[in-house]
Amino acid sequence: MKRLFYFFTLVLLFSSCVAVQEVPNVVQLTQNHNRLAVLPIRATVERKIWMSNEKYLDLCQKKSEEIQLRVFRQLDHYNRDGRLHAEIMAPDEVNSMLFGIGFPNTQFTNTELCSLLRVDAIIWGNIDIREPISEAAAFALSNSWLIPITNQVEITLRLYDNQTDTQLWSAYTSRSGQLGSLKRKMQMDVCRRATRNIPYNIKKRKYKKAYVILQSGV
């Protein structure tokens, strides 16, 4: 039983980590941004057997815009808190412009999207929301030594810089939930974790020193 406890403690620990990749001068580059846009976050959700293709695609689209709004709100919080000086386009404005030109069915390069939206950088990514085992099946196994995963959420966010024509930053994190876990809360958690590690969050210890050096001109 003790080994099982340690195993699930490790699973919980690793599922709470955020894997970040970024260019060395990411703080310097992001501080040059004056206007940002968060694109719809491409969403893949668990498809129920009763869903038509149209219903499923509509569900994915709604979830895509919902996650986009969550990321925007987190960035807007940093803006109001004085951590982020750039203007952030409202999702309604972004989507009105994008959907008007056939996005996402029509493909555009990152540079073209920045030019269209008139922004210095765009944030986009994908989220995967799965149900490895149903609640009913998990309940049936609840008296055994198994603790099945009923919900799994993974998110990757990316930041593209228009001036350098490169991806400056990306973050990946995930959450696993057992019987009784709430998918909506898990989605909020992964959005918050990933966005908290974005270089615009200059109060985060990882970026604070680089920002102070940049401001001092050393």
C-alpha cells in the first residue's frame, strides 16, 4: 500500500510540472511587444458515440474559444497588475477578423496572421481533453487496488514574435483526474499553469532578474 501511495504521489507531482522551451533573450524580445493577440486554442475533446460530426466539430470550436478566453483573462490580469505593458486584443475582435477570412479552414502563416491583426506577437496552441475510462467503469473498479484515470487534460501554448519571425516560447502541462474529478476545473488549472510561465509575467522569479537587468541597462 505504501508503494502504491508513493507511485500516485509521483504521478501527481509530474502532472503538476510545466515544460517550458524559450529563446535565451526571451524577456528582452517580449518587452518590445506593444500589441498582442490570443488566437483560438485548437481543442480536441472526447467524442461521445451519440454525437454527429457536425455536433462534435461545433463542440470543439466552442471549447477552442472558451480556452482562448481563459488565456486572455489570465494575461489581462497580468496587464492590470502591472506585469504586462502591452495591449491585448479582445477575443471577440480577434475572432471577428479571423473568421472573416476563413480561419481556421484557410491556412495562414504566423507572419500573415500578425500582419492581419496588426500585432507584434500572437499566442496560440492546442488543448486535448480526454476520458480514458468512464465514471461508471471507474466506480466499478473503486474497490480494487486500481485508481483509474477518468479525465486527462493536456495543453501546449506557443508565443510567436513577428519581428524575428520565430517562436519565442512554448509551455506544456497536463492534469490527470480520478473518479469525481471535474474537467472544467482541470482545464482552468492547466491554462493558469501554462500562462503563469509566460515571459510577460515579469514578477515570476524566473523572469524578474532578466527584466531588472534589462531596465537598468546593464
